[in-house]
Amino acid sequence: MSNYDPTDIRSQERAKADTDLRNKLAKDTEEADLKWLMGSKRGRRIVWRFLDRAGVFRLSFNTNSMTMAFNEGNRNEGLRILAQIHTLCPELYPVMVKEQIHDNRNADDGSRNDH
């Protein structure tokens, strides 16, 4: 049997405040984790690979509607991460792009790519 009392407004307000606090702490933790990840060259490479695999930089069109829906779902998650980057650490996005361009240029010319 449940102990829920619909007339106990204070208890409901405390429960809502507790839920709001837990949600805020989870959001703050996620933001801090992304800032930490973007703070190193290795982390920026990981984020770039994730964005590339998510399909952020290409069209998700496919003649098969289910494949296209799947691709759009992946792309949507990648766009969410990209929006977080632009909100939380916008100064690191151009750094990540430059590093990626530099790393790709080195990979194509046959020279050694030290990371």
C-alpha cells in the first residue's frame, strides 16, 4: 500500500525540489565532463570522431525510410553535443577543427603523424 497523500502539499513540494536539484546536479556534471573532455587534444579527437560517426557533417538522406530515420537519430544526438560545445566552450571548437585539418593533412602526405 502506498503512503502517498494527495493533500500533503509540503511533501510534494519537497519531492519536486529534490528532483529539481538532482536534475541540476546531473546537468552540471554533464557540462563539466564535456568541458574536461574538450580541454585536451586527445579529448577533442574523441569528440570529433563521435561527431563524424554521428553524421553531423553529412546528409542523412537514404531511400530507405527506416535507415534515414536511424541516421537522423544519430545525427540529432551529434547535433546536441555540437550545440553543447558551442554553448560551453566555443573557443575550443575552432581549435578542434584546426587540429583535425592538420592531422588529416599529415595523414595524406605520408609523413608520420605523432599524437
